[in-house]
Amino acid sequence: MNKAPQRVQGIFDGLAKDYDKMNDIISLGTHRSWRAKTMASIDIPKNGQILDVAAGTGDWTIALAKELGDKGHVTGFDLSSEMLAVAREKVREAGVSFWVTLTQGNAMELPYEDDTFDLVTIGFGLRNLPDAEKGMQELYRVLKPGGQLVVLETSQPDNPVIKPFWKMYFKGVMPMMGKVFAHDKDSYDYLEKTTEEFMSFTALADLMRETGFKTVAYQRFNFGAAAAHFGIK
């Protein structure tokens, strides 16, 4: 699949206006509970430096900022300028602008020094990188020793009863909803394919260990439709 940065940026620029609405419709609101459950498992560095990669429209960036102390800071980083424009307004409305910086760029080449952040998060973004292995190495590079990486990502259910319904939903229902509600079936076809083709939760855990992360653990949601992975540098 073509995951060139220019193509991915164009897709998400086009989706930005309707992205939050469609995310709620497609996931039946469960993406919010996935993030809340993941947040509950993180030891937020109260006055630390946090990097939220693939920040999108800013929901996770804002949630992290609300948990910080006065000296902490969150950088929301995303490839799409249009997604960040939505995030910027949401950050302002949430009253956390003082603790948040929003930056556009390519996650394959993060513009930060080694050992910069106490916590790095990436939500529903790893599957959009052209090279997940290289992207994982970048996330590892910018973390401080002892810092934590948290990856929240869609996954594939392995329950034989649930799996056929999951496939039917993502291959048929989700692209059609994209056409009806967002008038953009092609982009939602892309999202379906990246979800279907992304590595399994066990393969992702293995990739984190191979990159150098320690005490790798994961938490699965909705019969395996999503998973949160945790690792320490």
C-alpha cells in the first residue's frame, strides 16, 4: 500500500473537517473509552516533557495536558496541517494552550534531539507510517532513558466468533459510512486497509522488544479490535 507522506497528508487533510464525527460513528464512540483506559494505565510525568505523535485533532494531546503539573509540556506532532488546525481550536477551547505546542512534521524524521521526552504516545498513527520499524526507532530515540512509550492502535480480533463480523464491518460498513457521512469513500477505504493489514498485537510487542524497549506489555480492548502497548526505554 502506498503510504508516502504526501499521500497520507493529503488523505488526512481532506478528512480533518469530519474526522471527529466519523471517528465517533465508526467506532460507536469506543475510541474514547480505549484512550481513557490507556490513560489510566500510564504514570503521567507531572512536570515532564511529553510528545504525542500522530496527534491528529488533539484529543490525546489535550487529555495529557490536563494531567500535567505547571512545569510540564505536551508537544502534539502530526503530518496534517488541517488536522492540527482543528486541534489548535480544541486546545484553545480546552484552556490548555499554555501547556501545549502543536507542530507539523514527518514522524519518520522527528525534529528532536535524542533523549528529549519523558513520555511518548502515538494513537492510531503507527499503521500509517511507511516503515513501522524505522518509525519505532525514532520514537525510541527521542525518549529519555527510563521514559515510556505508549502505542494505542487498532488491531485484529482473533476470536473465531467475533472475527468474521469485524471483517464485515471494516471491509463493508466503514467505507460506506465514509461515503455517506463524509462523502469520501476512498479515504475510508484507505483507513480500512491500513487497519486490516497492520501487524498483530503480538508482532507489535515483538517489534518494541527488538527496538530495545523493556518490560513490554499490552492491554486489548473490544475482543481485540484495539490494543494499547507499553514499553520502557
